[in-house]
Amino acid sequence: MRELKVTVSKVKGRCGARLEKGDHFFIRGKGKLELPAGQEMCIYALQSVLPFLILRQRDQSQMEDAWIPETVEVCCPDPLGVVFQITEVS
């Protein structure tokens, strides 16, 4: 399973949860969410990112038409909210 880092890459207009550019969290091991000490995450934004994280953790090289591995930015449901960047952690 791949380990992932999810970072707020931009705030388009506002964020009710007060997330800021650079805030981040990790997906480790078998689906464990790890937040840096003292940091919070918006559950509404998290719900939009989760489907991508679940699939990005797994090897999709054998899947036909696998577009999820190519997706590196995901938006929260608020059109003026945050954009997350998903990267693999080595």
C-alpha cells in the first residue's frame, strides 16, 4: 500500500474550517489517517478526497482506463473552498 500526503495547495476563496495553504495530512499503512500535532481537518473536504485516497493507495497499473492515479488535485465540495494535492510519500 502506498503512503500518501494530502496538502492544501490553494484556498480559492474561503474555508469555513479555516484550512490554509500548506496544511496537510498523511494516509499511512492500511488506511490510517495521520494528522500533524495540533492540526485539524474538515470532514466535508475529507469526504470529497477519500474516494481518491482509497484508490491511490492501491496499485492500479493493471486496471484498464485507470485515471485515478493521474489525478493529483481534488477540490472540496465548496466551490470557493480548498484544493488538495495528493502526492506519494517514499
